[in-house]
Amino acid sequence: MRPSRRPSAALALATALAASLTACGDATAQPAAAGGGKLAVVATTTQVADFARNIGGDHVTVTQILKPNVDPHDYEPTPADITAIGAAKVLVKNGVGLEKWLDETIASAGFTGTTVDTSTGVKIREGNGDEEEKAGDPHIWHDPRNAKIMAQNIEKAFAAADPPAAATYEQNLTDYAAKLDKLDADIQAKIGKLPADRRKLVTNHDAFGYYIDRYKLEFVGSIIPSFDTSAELSAKDIDDIVAKIKTTGTKAVFSESSLPPKTAEAIGRQAGVKVVAGEDALYGDTLGPGGSAGDTYLKMEQHNTDVIVQALGA
């Protein structure tokens, strides 16, 4: 069980520290202030930061708030985050309630630029009715078609904020969209080779709904029965998922790179199935660190697909 979050208190402290850093003239406290005429961009999650870099190219400086393998559901902003947002011209977010800490942070930073909600135009999967899921499933990037919409929203904002480079942003979007189309087709082909009775997925938490819907997998269940990884896990939840694994003949349990694998491993042992963890763990809420198999969006989705197909097809 995670400790309860205190975002207001943490944010107040971070705001005070950020103000102190700015007053002291600390140049390192303003990472979003782009030089050389580049557009200063702050992006919240690892995924939208990757999209922003692909669309912006050499015309933007992207400050990424969330680092690889940091849980976006349970984040508290730092003084550097507040300073970066205050200096930015464009702020790119995932949306769908994923960054619950962001509105307060924007207000504290005095941000006056453009906010891009990359979820605009995406068909959102419904939540389970809980208060924390009222906005729906925020893991929209796990369908490459949604990633295209997210990239399009970023391109429009960049072009509006930086008209001289608009043609470059448009071309970058065209090039990246082609890569996303290829990714989608490759995933379909790989999943399509799995026998229908093996397309059953058990993950750490409910992060892969869009992927499951797109590629026609069967969602058996998740270890944490929530979109939010900070949800509590009961003994009944564990018993229920073990029973489902045995009943459905599911072949593997998939851990996630940003979550501890201990519970997944315990459930796998109890159910008598393989547990995919370590370097083969899925990238759910976050990209991987530089040099990993998931350090870009394209590589992340390719890695996830290859791991799923190998584990379920074995």
C-alpha cells in the first residue's frame, strides 16, 4: 500500500523553493527557456515528450517532467518543474486525468503559454465508475492510432506558436505518422499469428485496454484492478486473479517496468504460470531509460508486442 498523497503541501513547498531559485538567478532552474530562437516546450509524460521531440525536431527545446519508470499517477512536482513550466511557451500533457497534479502546478508557475491536451479527439474508454476513474482510461497511447491524434494535436500547437517553422512541423508530423502506421500494421501482423485461445493477457494494472481493444486480445485481469497504480490490492483481488488465470488457461503474467514485480511473481507461482519481468517487463505507464528496449514510443510498443507474442505463443 502506498502512503497517502499530500499534493497541496508538497506543491506549496515546491513553489516557495522555485521562487527562491528564480530570485537568486540560478540559471539551471530555467531548463525550459529555449535559446537560439527555439520554441520552449514542457511535456509532462515520457510518451508526450517523445511525440513532441519527433514533431518539433531541431526547432524546439523539450523539458520532460516525468522521468523514465516514474509513476505518472502518483507524482509530486518539484521546484524545477514549476520553474520550467513558468518559462515555457507550450505545455504538452496527456490528459484524461492522468496528471492530477498539473493544474495546481500551472497556477503556481504563472504559466501564460499554450496548453496542449493531446487526448483531444481521442475516443476515451470508460472507467469503472470510481471517483479516480471518472475521466476514463488515460492510457490512450497504447493504440498507435491514438498516438497519431496526439501527435497531430502537438503539431497544431507548435505551428500556431511558431509560424515560421510551421512547414517543418507539418513535414515532421507526416514522417512520424507514417512510422506509426507501420507500427500499427506490424503489431497486427504479429498478434495475428497467435492462436485465438492464447491471446489472453494478465498485467500489473489496467494500462493496456486500448492495446487489447485494438489487437483483439482477451483481458483476463490485472493484479491491481485499477487504472491507477496507487490503488490498494486486497487478498480477495489476488485470489480472484489466480482463479481467473487457472480457469481461462492463461499462459503468462506480465509485470511492468515501473512497478515492483514481487506481487506478479507471487501470483504466477500460485497460478503455476510463467511471469514475465526484468528486462522483458512491459512498458505500461512510462518509456524506459535511454538505451533500453523502450526508450522511445515506437520501440516501447514493439518491445511489448514481441514479449507478449513470445510468452503467449511458447
